[in-house]
Amino acid sequence: MTASESPSATLRLLAVHAHPDDESSKGAATMAMYAAAGVDVMVATCTDGSRGDIQNPAMEGEPHPKRDMAGARRLEMNEAARILGVKQRWLGFVDSGLPEGDPLPPLPPGSFALQPLHRAAAPLVRLVRDFKPHVVVSYDEKGGYPHPDHIMAHRVAVEAFEAAGDPEKYPGTGEAWAPSKLYYDRAFSPERFRALHFALEEAGLQSPYAERLAAWLEADAEGHTAPPPAHQTTTQVDCGDFFEARDDALRAHRTQVDPLGFFFAVSSDMQRRAWPWEDYTLIHSRVPAELPEKDLFAGLR
């Protein structure tokens, strides 16, 4: 069944994320805006976040995350979903952690990033067939940044988008359903960071983005400039009225997000003036698409 055959007039959006907190730093204002407008929005969280480190200094002495990080992050996810007005489903995998060192250590046995693709994608295929989203959003091939769980989240999102509509694939996971559109999130696009950086400088404020922008422009050892991003923005969703909801959802992830940190360096008002959008790349559409777009559901309404 394709989305055009949907028995319901309610539009549905599925966002696939690696860990609890990723949904609040990538596309959260878009989800809150659509949810407020009556769209049925679902977040699929691939892992339990159990190997996340405490990133908020104010939480260093809290006993719960030290004893049970996954349990603490489950409570945080519940609050973030409530703030955004979205549904949320755990896919049931164990956080792989972010390996550090040279050489990098092996990933923990049984973790999400080590799963065979068919096994890792099966719960998401089941969710797609149950929830019947018209639009799926996830990360690009590099995971947005090269965390092994983000890269695997990309792989399972693409696999589920392509396979869920084929009744011959993933038997026993429900009736086939083919979502109409697949997007990659561009939350950390250079264009957005440049706009925010210059907005801060013009206001006489210190920008936390200077070092990041300089790294993008810096030549590598062979004298080549950094390659352009693999995907350009095709779709900008004007969701500035929901930046406060996004920030509140981020703060709900108290173990992972410092309320005085990087994500909150630019006020919502300044962001609305400089860059009131969240950016996406349309990767595949089963309905006619005219680019650029301003709506993830363009062609479906």
C-alpha cells in the first residue's frame, strides 16, 4: 500500500533518531509545528542511550544517571516528547557509545552499530507498517556526524523506507506500507551556522561558531579545501515560532544538555531574524516534487 491509498486524512511524520536527545537537537521545531497543526508525529529512538556520558555539569552529582543512565534518559525522553507534542517509540537496541582513541577500540558486543542490517531494521519496518508515515526523516550517510549509532540509524531508516512497502520483505512485521517521501536532516548545515555567527557578530556578541566555521574553510594537508556537503538543502520549513519548544525539549535531556551551552548561544528572537527555518534534503519522493519546498508534505496535501 502506498501513502496515496491512506484510509485517513491525517498526515503522519516519522523521525528516526539514534539516541534520546537527538530528536530535540535535530528537527524538533519542525515536529512541534506539525504536531500543533494536527499532524501525527512519531519519533523512533533506536537505542537506549545507556553509554552516554553526563554532559551537564549540574548533573554530575545526581545518583540516578550514575546508577541507571538508560532509565534516567527514558524519563528525559518522556518529558521531551510531551513538550514537543509527539509520540515516541523505542526500537530496543543498546547504545554503542562513541569510541575514542588511536586506534579506536572495538565497539561493545551486541551494541546497535554491530547488528546485521536485517536485524537492526526489522523493528523499524514493523513500526513503519504499523504507524504508516507519509514522510520519514533521518540522517545522511555520515549520520550527521560520524557516531556509529547515527550511521546505523541512517542505514536502518533507508532500509525501512525502501523495504516496508514490499510484502515479500520482512515477513511477520505487518501489512506492507510505502512512505511517500524520505528526507535527510541538515540541522548542522554550514549555511545556518554562518548566518547565526554573523548575526552574533553584528550584535557585538561573541560567537561560539567561529572555530567550527574556520575548520570548514581550512585547507587539508594536501592543500585542498574541505569538500562541499554531500547533500544540499531542498526544503526549508519555517518553524521559528516553535524554537522555544525545541529549546525546552533539549533542556529536558538534563544529563546530556548543558542549559548554558552551545545550543543556547543564540536567542530564539535572533534565530528567527537570522535563520527561521529547519533545513532538509529530499532524497526520494514517490509523489511529484517541485523543488525547492517549504513543506515536508508538499505533494501530499
